[in-house]
Amino acid sequence: MGVDTAIEFTDSLLYEKTGQHLSDLQCCILQQVWGGKTYRAIAAIAGYSEGHIKDVASQLWRLLSDVLGERITKGN
């Protein structure tokens, strides 16, 4: 599965379960994490602080964990 397919799948699943779509920043984080980027590198690419990226990513991993029923982290 490629990154674009994974993001589409994740967005569809999230919408089905919560009625929310992934934000542009959440999509960016998923895409860059898939490519092995650090939060610092993602912050530089997206134009946000590293702390903001970490906060948004943490919320994203928790949300996906709730939706999927298993622990989701940057590493998996």
C-alpha cells in the first residue's frame, strides 16, 4: 500500500467512525512519517514549530488508536 492509499483509507475510516476528515496538517504528518521524517523535519516542511507538530501528531495517534482499537504510534 502506498502513502496516498493509506491516507485515503485512514481518512475514510476516520470519517466513518467520527464524522471528521483528516486535516491538511494531519495528512502532511502521515505522509512525512511514512517517509521516515522526524518531527523536526516535518515542522520545517509544514512551516510549524516542532512542538506544534508533536502535539498534533500525538492527538492523531490517540484518535487513530481509538478508531482502530489498538495502540497507534509514529513507529507503527
